[in-house]
Amino acid sequence: MSPAVMMVLSAVMMAAAAALLFFSLMVKRPMPALSPGQRPPAGDPDPRRQETRLLRGGRKLWRRQAQQRRRVASLALMLRQAGYVGSRAQVSVLLSLGLVALGVASAGALHGLREGGGLAGALGNGLAGLLLGAVLVWFWLKRRIVARREQLEEEVELLIQVTRMLWETGMTLEGVLRSLIVNLGEVVPASSLELRVALARIEAGQERSEVLEALADLQPSPASESYFNLLAQVAATGGGARSALQSLSELLNDRRRTTLQERVTKMSGKMSVVMMVFLFPVLLIIVAGPAVVNLASFFQSMSGGFQQ
């Protein structure tokens, strides 16, 4: 088999593996409901136990490196802010993105072989393709974080109002979180994921205020961070949250209004630049064009008179 065919097959296989990993991560597989005394059937084990050895080893290595190395911890934080919760989800995304980058590198190496550059050309184009794939993956991850931040900013207002109404009924914090997940799960999907994480950790026995404070530090949205910090303060002090939630809603509305005003101001400045670049030259041509033509004809007639 020729090297070119091997490059093509490797690129196709890497792209297909990346697509399968990403699809398996994004698709939600519902678990069958079991009765209180019923055990899972022997032929249908837990999907978490069906993970490959590579993925299990990758989870342990990723968790260890994220605790010891600062750059790996920052990358883990970016993946968490992008919406990938847990080591399993983050390792799956990293594997899929790495395969995409390697596929681009294989395509670059194949291009170098087709151009007749030999081994040196294949290695050079392969490194360039790997760098290009890494840059594309980085920009995709940054764009994912920005999109999730905007989604959380849009969802937090409804989340605050519903939380305030549920708190007025006398529910506990766990009851409020559970009711928000059940009733607003499809309306606020990004915030519902964060609420599920908080509720699972609280029900596991962790301190409520510590869980909410740690969750607030992981939020990409300032509004969502303020919301979870407020819940942490309420859980620590045990006071009422009605007035605090109302004040937070007003603060976020003022902040949103200020942001819109800044955007309008920037847009007016951009429109002024557009008018100066495109409209003023046209007006100058229309206004000063006849005078320039008359001056040109006058100088032409004067030069003809001097020649005579």
C-alpha cells in the first residue's frame, strides 16, 4: 500500500473516530427506571462500566494532571465552562479534538506527498496541518465558551424570578433546586445542567454553601456566578432570599441596560466611520466636481491662448 493511500485512510479514520466520540458525548441516553428492589439485568450493564481501558486510564491521568499542572488545570476549566462536566466528558472531547487535529495533519502530509516534496515536504506540511488543526480547535473551544456564556446570561433572569417564587412557598434549598430542574429543564438547559451538579453534590453529603461557592467559581457568566454566590450566602446564613433575589434581578437589569448603551455607542461610532469613508467622498465629488471640471477647462483654455 502506498504512503498516499495510508495517509488518506488515516485521515478518514481519525475524522470518523472523532465524529463518533463527539456524537456519543452529545447524545443523551436515558437509563431505564428500576424498582426499589430490582437490580440491573446481567445482559445490560451500566454504560459507565463499558468504557474502554483507554478512556478509563485517560480519566485518571487527566484528573491527576489537572490537579498538579497549572496549564492543564486552566484547560480543564475552559472545558468545564464550555459545558463539559466531569472527567469522562472532558477526556472524550479532548480525544475527539485531538483526532481532528491529527486528521488535518495527515491531510497536510498527504498534500506534501502529492506535491512531490518527499519525506521532508510531508513532515513540513504535516506539522503545518497539525498547527492549523490546533488553532481551529482552540478557536472552536473559545467560541463554545462565549456561546454558553450568552446562553447563561439569557437564562438567569427567568431562573431568578422562578427561584424567588418557589422560595416564597417555603421550600428548602434542595426542593427549590429539584423543582427548577423538573419544571425548567427544557427552558433553561445550560442552567439546568449546573443545578443538577449542585443538587447531586448536596445530596451526596457535601456542604451546601461550599458546593454553591465552588460552582459559582466555575461559571463563565458573571450573572450566573452572582446567582450561585447569592444561593451560597442564603444557604450559609439561613435567611430569606426574596429581597436578595429581587435586588440581584434589578442589578442584572441595570448591568444589561448599561451593556446595551455601550453597544449602541460603539455602533454609532462605527456608523460615523462608515459615513466618513463612503459618504463624504461621494458628497465631495457631487459638490466640488463641477468646480474642478470648470477649473480644468479654464486652465486648458489658458494654455491654448498662451500657445497662440
